[in-house]
Amino acid sequence: MNVKIFADGADLKAILELYRNPVIKGFTTNPTLMRKAGVTDYEAFARELLAAVPDRPISFEVFADDFEEMAVQAARIAAWGENVFVKIPITNTSRQSAVPLVARLAGQGIKVNVTALTTLTQVREVLPALEGGPAAFVSVFAGRIADTGRDPIPVMAAALELLRPFPNVELIWASPREVLNLVQADSIGCHVITVTHDLLAKLPLLGKSLEEVSLDTVKMFHEDGRRAGFQLHGASAPLVR
């Protein structure tokens, strides 16, 4: 596969284990993942992670809702390391566009990862703000698009076309739901896909014989029934003819 895999999570121990895997080309996290992982000191967590992973891109997200405060947080986060990308949501919670802020940060040389995009309109609007700036990512949440019953592939393919005139910007297929999404992202030429630790554990299934998958499933059902000690009392097994 040509698509780059970025591990998405905030479990420091798991991240350090994944860092030893050359397949993992970068890392992303966000406040929700950090909260779920029990992170209480944002900067301490980030600095510990960066000390252990100094040579692959890592995205940390601002958590303010006011654009001026986002700018302050972005500058501080960016100063933590050369491999840091600052995640800026495409809007704040009032639906106000973050494009002016993205342009301001890119103009200051801050590498950004514009996140939470779901429409091509959002992609079109933000790309000029990144033009001529440092390396940047645009994260389109294909998994969340799929959650609404829409096929994300046409959106992602069209987004890639929009990115072609912007060589400093790479497209991230964000929030994948299954291993198939890696194949889909790779097939359209997407630059990066973010993969959670749970989904990474399924990567060995890629290309596995379907007959073997069937047998593994049968074995799982049988073993779980045995471990549960299930019995049907008072009935003899019928004779199958």
C-alpha cells in the first residue's frame, strides 16, 4: 500500500509500541481521545510523547473555542517540536469558519492539520489559506460521512483532485471504521489514513483467506459456548438424518 498509516490515539504505552513499527508513519490525537485515555496534563503528555517520537509527524489539537485563544494555543503547541502539526477544527462550535485563523497560522510558518471536515465546500474554502505555507494536512472525516449513509469515496476522490494544485497539503482519510477503508483510501491515492489502535489490531486480516475467516468464526463460537458451560437440560440431542 502507498497510503501512509498514522496511528490515532492517546495511550502513551501503545503509541510507544507502535513507534517501533516502521509501517506507522505518524501519529494523531485529539481532546476526546486524550480524555478517554485518562490524560490530565495536556502539555506533559505531549512533551513525553515528543521526547520518545522525535522524527515522525504528530498532530495535537487546540481545545479553545475562541479563535484568538486558538491562535495562542496553536503557537504554544507548535513550539513543542519540529514534527508537530497543530489541529485546527474547520469551524468553532458556533459554526464560524476557522479559515482566517488557518491562513494566519500558515503565514506564521505553523504546520497545521485542519480537522473535522466533511464537505467539499469546506475543502475548497480552506485550501487557499494553506497555499504557499509549510506542510499541512486536511482531515476529511470519511467515517463520519459513512455514518450518515453516504458513500465517502466520491468525496475523498474529489478532495484529492482539489488538493493537486497545493503540493504542500496532504489529504487524511479520518475516522475509518474497518480495514476495508485502508484498501479504499489506497485505491484512490489518498495520502494518509488515521487508524485507531483497535483497528490496527485487525491489519493482519488484510488479504486473509475467507475460508480461514469462516473457520476462525466457527471456532470462536464453539469455544465461547464451551467456556460459558451452556447446556440444554432435559432434552436429548435429536438424530440428524
